[in-house]
Amino acid sequence: MKIINILLLLTLVSACQAADENDVEKSIRDVKAEHESQLMTMAGVVSVGLGQDAEGNPVIVIGIESEELSRTLVLPRELENYPVKFQVVGTIRAQ
């Protein structure tokens, strides 16, 4: 009977550890990396980076070409619970 109880306990501990690993939040870097290529395909988006808001909290920063585009582009306000900030950076060209 003790062996069965021990095996049951080990099974439960194992299941709890697996659940904890699946519940871990992704880092902001992981979220940026997952969404960057899709965001960069959008017309007017010229960069995707990381930054901070006025309080020093991490944000994903999407660079756009112009102020006009900021009014017409439909971009997310957050990605996987991380806030998104928009910044007009103009057109970026390689030198």
C-alpha cells in the first residue's frame, strides 16, 4: 500500500511540475521575436524593438514611417500582455 501511495505522490508531483513549466510567462524578448516578422510585413512598419514607458516598464516599440500612418495603421496595443508603443522614425535606408 505504501508503494502505491508513493507512486501516486510522485505522479502528482510530476504533473504539477509540468503544469508549472507550461504556465511560465514568456519574456518580452520572446514575444517580440515571435511577432517581429509578421509586424515587419505591414506597410509603414520599419522597425520592432524593445523600450520602456514613462514609468520604466518594458514595452515593445514599433517604429513607423510617418505620423499620418499612426492614424491609419491598425496595430496591436499589446502583444501577449506586453504593452506596445508606437514611435515615428521615418524611412530607414541601409547605407
